[in-house]
Amino acid sequence: MAGLADLLRGLPFFRKRPLHPLLAANREAFRMVDHDRPLAACRFTVLDTELTGLDAAKSEIVSIGAVHLEGLSIRADQTFSQLVKPLRALPKASTLIHRITPSQVQGAADLAEILPGFVEFLDDTLVVGHHVGLDMAFLNKACRKILGGKLANPCLDTLHMARIYRAEQWEHYYERYDLKVSYALSDLAAEYGLPRFPAHNALDDAMQTAYLFLYLVKKLKDGGIVTLRDLFEAGRSWRWYF
Amino acid sequence: MKHDVTVIEDFLRATLPFSEMTEEALARAAKSCAIDFFPAGTRLLTRGETVPREVLIIQTGAVKLYLVDEEGGEILGDFRGPGAVVGGLSAVRGGPANLNAETVEDSFAFRMPVAVFLALVETQPAVAQYFLKSFSETYVSRAFGELRRRRVPPRSESSLPLFATRVGETLRRAPVTVEPGTEIRAAAEVMAEEGIGSLLVRDPAGGIAGIVTDKDLRRKVVAKGLDYRRPVAEIMTGPVRTISAGEDCFHALLAMMKHQIHHLAVERQGDIVGVITSHDLMILQGRSPFALFRDIEVERSFARLYALAEKIPLVIRPLIEEGAKAGHVGRMIAVLAEALLDRILTLLQDELGPPPAPFCWLLLGSEARREQTFRTDQDNALIYQRPADPGEASEVRDYFLRFGRGAIDHLVRCGYPPCPAQMMASNPSWNLDEAAWSDFFQHIVTVPEPEQVLHATIFFDIRPGFGFTELGERLKAQVVRLAAKNELFLRFLARDCLRARPPLTFFKGFVVEKSGEHKNHLDLKSRGIMPFVDAARVLGLRAGAAECNTLDRLAAAHSARLLSDQLHSEAAEAFELLSQTRLVHQLRLMEAGKAPDNFVDPADLTELEKRTLKEAFAVLAALQSLVREEFHLQA
């Protein structure tokens, strides 16, 4: 197999764009992820992006907010917050949601200028986000285009964690069919009594997500989550066999 | 778009004592903090083991501090809620924690490195002062301000700067004076020309001998047909009552109501600089306690007096809005209640015929202390002079009993509920002649039994309310004399006042009722106000003070060197704060159409209020331990 790969790379069509040094370092950092490392020893980046729409093929990022966690505590002094100038005009519907106006983003930098700084901020941290798959789809699309590859940071989804936590709380099998349950970030924050942040500002949402992550990580399994492996395995213990 | 998260900074800015730091220090301190989460039941500190490297500032949730006794039971030390600091004391002292700490709710907290915290204590005076735990005046006044702002939303139509305005500020002109030899007609001309209702009359020494008002001209000159050429000195009232220019207008109002006059000469550094009139005060006010007072004063029918009595609470609200403290309000209510009592008893005398002997209506309890709130139970008694002829004794007794019953009946209809313990002038036990009262006090002071002491405390708060006041004053003086020299009795009283101590106050926790209708509510009266009143009473009696107002008693105890300067000022402030909290609480209930009570839900209090109340309870504990030492009582 290796021989074939080498062979293919020799052909001009398959020759890959050289990987950006930042991404090379990023990839190197996660070649080996020690799943038995205590979470308290890990660094995390909790991130959120504001988008012009939900379709990664057509929509764009208009702002990125992120904050670091160290020792399972929020480092509010280590934040990342940038507006992004989209390539296409800002649709009105999105402005109504995140309140970022076309004139605001006009003065902002292109994603190409911002992304390297953000990858540096991500560093060797584990990524946390609420419905993080969506944010990562947009970020990876941009990374491929600008830096020539995807981010290797493992991701944790607070939405998924909230589902697991809710399943832990279920006492009756029929509760899982409760359709009124919301997993929206602000609804979860209200339900768990977390300190609140205004919604739909990337940095504020990242902070809200960070509070949610801290809450869930320490509440799941009655506080029994110590390592990354514990966290990954918590998701498997669904009581689906009722 | 903002590039920073200011959650920690914003929180600290709203939290004592960090809110008192410089903006720069605040921002720097905030940057050093990390935000952490502790689920309920997380052990934060272990006594004697944990040497904290960080202090915790609680953002949300609650932490309990406790000790474990030999049997493994928990002794609660304190509850700390949002804004409170955990581990501050051991950080300042160094070494391991001296209490266990555990979260009792899911809690988010800011972790601040000890080094940063210590630097704040060192460089920020407000922080140092706060953690040295003094019941600081600045915090108290801020708590008062907050109470007022938050609890009593301003009403636009009432703007009564009674408390904010100094008497001197109301003066619009220099006083107009005349020589004592001036003819009445000339004086009246001066008044007409100047458009004023009063003139001051000079004395030969250059001072002020008296005052002549419109009323004097009407009553003493026109109505009597006095010769207009007589000198004005003949109709003046002198010496003139004065008030210092620095007093607030509320005091001027009280003085006018008390002496039933409408003019006060204003004095500044010994000189008369002007005249303040009741009209000046009316202008300052919208809805006026003075007008109500006047209405009560001239009323001649019981039915209309009942209606006027209902208006008393209405004039109180504007006073509170203006910044009146509970002490002010208590005195205002007392003045109005006395005017009402005066009318009722006068009308009753008209109805029953003149009293067969001199008597005095005695006010007891909170009314005597001038600390009553909106609806206080009646506590009163009656003393009369024993007739010279023993044959008249039963007739006299009958009259005063009928009188007492009639008065109580009218007072009930005025909205003063009867005393559940029947401590009223309608009860033959408390409607006695001088000798019987004297015997009664001899007995309770010299033969104290616990049960009696309990019932007797109310009799040590006495004030003559109506009638032949010398009788009441004489009795009061006798009571104070008896009590002050009877060590055994005072010790009983002291022990009783310690028994009333809220058990957990000792630990400075926030004590709430554990069961019943008012579960989880704080009983401000029995846990806060009454213990202060009781402690002040025993200290006041010890000092031989005749005053029965709690603040006056504390002052008397202070002059008698029973109380240190600091404890005296702290106790006075703490008592006022508690009274104020209760007053505002009752006002809110009444405005919501509910009956006023003494039960406050701690959840309704702001962090600052909670903290200041807690400090007030700490002062109470200090006051009580002083009582214990003073009377050599066991803990």
C-alpha cells in the first residue's frame, strides 16, 4: 500500500500541496493521544463560530470566539475573538441572528489572515463546542483551502454530553420520548442554572459553552470522569436496553 | 466587537469589597482568576490540612463552613453565597484552613491566587478593612441607600425634602425685628408691609426677647380690644423657641408639632438668623403629616377620628422615600398616635364627666420606646392618685375602669389591635392607684421570679401619654431607681435577655425559621430587634437611665461607660438597620394589600443587605456577650 501511495504522489495530478507548517505541528501534536491522561492535565479550547448560514458549502464564518481551559478551569484571560470579512455579502437573515452588520464586517480581516492566528491559539488543545461538528466543518473547509489540510484536534461536543447527562437523569423509559426537551445552548444554561451570557456573540457563546462543559464534565457519572477515556466511554452507557 | 470576556471583572465590580478597589487593580485581579465549577457536596477545604493556594470567590451557588465535633456531628459555622470569599482568612493568616468548607449547591467560583489576594489586602484599604470585619459605617450607609432605592421605588408626585433640607436652607430673608417698646399698631404695619406673619422682638441686650405672630394680634389685641398703642412687648411670646440652622426640617416639624406652635426662630452660632414657619414646611411637603396632625387635633367626633387614624400609614411612606430612618418614623408615628390619644381621652372625659382624681395614661412597650411600626398592639396602663377620702375609693376606681375600657374600645376602632395578654388600661390589674403601682414594682424587683421577669420587661418601657404626667414620671423614676440598685433583679433581666438570643446567631450563620408557616424566613423581630431592645434595656437600667428608647438607652449606657465607643456606634447602627429593614418590609406588604409581619425571606435580600444584616447579628452577639460579662453570667 505504501508503495502505491509513493507512486501516486510521484504523479503531478496527485501531488499534494505542501502542508502549512502550523498544520504540520498541529498534526504532530495529536499523533498520539493519550486517552488515560487526566482531564485536569489537559488544555482545552472552547470555541464558537457565527455563520452566515448552516450549509458549509455555501455559507461562511463571520466571527470566531474561543476561550482556553486549563486544569478544568476557564481562563477568561486567554480568549480569542475576531470578526471575519466574508467573501460574499452578508445575508440579512444572519444579521438578524448574530447582530453583526455588513458594515461591521467590512472593516474586518479576511479569514485567510485570521485563521493562522486561530490555529496557533488552538495549539495542542482539545476542542470543545456546542454541536461542535458544525463549527469544525466550517473551520476545516477554510483550513483545507487556506492551509492545505484539516485540523487534527480531537473534538468534544457539549450537546452530545448534555444528551448523555440527560439519559443519566432518566428515571422512566418514556422520558426519552419527551419532545419538549431542548438542547439549545441557552436552554441548557437556563435548565442547569448556569451564569448566563448574551446569546449569538461568538465569544459569549464560547464562554457559555465553557460553563456548560465544566458543569457537565463534573456532573456526569457523579463526578467520576477523570480521564479522556472516561469521557468517551460515558457516551456508551446509554440505557437503551429498557 | 469586544475582544475580552469581562464576566469576572463585572462580577467583582458589583461585589464588596472588590467594588471599592481602583478600576486598574480590579482589572488586574480579575485577570488572575480562573473560573471553576464545584458540584454540590464538593469538599473545598479540610480543617488543619488544606493550605489553600487560591481563595474562592463564589459566583453562583453556596458553600457551608463547618467544624466536626468529637461525635462526628457537624457544627455549622457559616453559609456563604454569591459574592462571598472562601479561604480568605487562612490566606491572610497563612497556614491551613481552620474550618471545613463544602459546597451545598452546584457552585461556580473564581479561583484567585493567594498571592494576588494578599496583594489586594495590602494595597487596597477597602479590602483590608473588609476582611478585618469591622462593621464599617460606609457599608452601613450604602446598605441603607440600597434598601431605600430597591425597596421603595420613588413616586414621582411626592417629593419631600424634609430630611435632605437643613432648616437654614429654608430661610429666604433676615429676621425682621422691632424694639420691645414699639407700638402694636406700628408692629402690625411692619408685618403688613413686609408681608410676614411674625416679628421678632429685640431685648435691650441685643438678643431676641420674644416673638409676635398674627395669632397674637388676633387673640390678644383685636379679640380683647387691647389698645393698639400698647408696647408690643406686652403681647409677645417669650422666650422664643429656637432651632439650630443645621438641623434637618424634620426636626423643626417635630418641634412645632410637639409644642403646638407654628414659628421657630432659627439660630446659627448663637445668633437668630431667621424664622421658619409651619407654612415653610408645608411647602416642602406634598402629603403632609403636619396637616394630618392638625386634622386630628381639631377633631371632635370619634367616628371621624377613626377615619383619620387610618391615614397615619399613608403619611409614613413619603417619609421613608425621603430617607427617614426607622427612628424618625417611630417618632413621627408616636407624635401622631399621641395626638389621637389626646383627642380620644379628651372626648371621653367630656362623655364620662371630669375625672374624680388626677390620673395619667401610661404607654408601655414599643409605644413607650417610640419604636412602634404601622400596626402595633396596644400596651397601656393607667395610674391615678388615691383620693384623700377612703370612702370615695371604689367610686374613683369604677370611674377609671370605665374610662380605661372606653378608651381601649375607641383605640381598637382606630385600628390598634388589643393586647393579646390584656396588658391594657381596661384590665383592673393595670388600672391602679399610685400606691398599688408602687407595691407592684417593689414586688417584681425585689422578689424576682423567672416567670415574672418575663412579663415585667414591658413595664420597664414606660412613658406618660396623657393626663397628669407628673404621676407617670414619678412612677417611672421610682421604677428605674428600684431596678438600678437591685443587682439580683438586673441579673435576672440580663439572663432573660440572653435566653432570647437566637441560638445560631452565635455562629454568625443566617438563621431562618426551621418550620411552620414562616419556614425559611428570618424573623426580624424576635431574632433581631427584640434581643437588641432587651440588651439595651438591661444596660440602660444598669446605668440608671430613665429613657426607654433603645438608641437613648444605648447612649446612656455609653455615657455610663458600660459600652465602648465602637460597640455603641455599631450597636446603634445595627439596630437602626434592622428596624429599617423591618419597616420597609412592612411597607411593601401593606402596599401589596397584605398584613404587615416580621418575616423576611433571605432570598429577597440583596447580597449587600444580607451581608449587612449578618454583620448586625454579629454586633448583637458582641452586645450580648458584654451583657454576660457585665452581670457575670455563665455562657
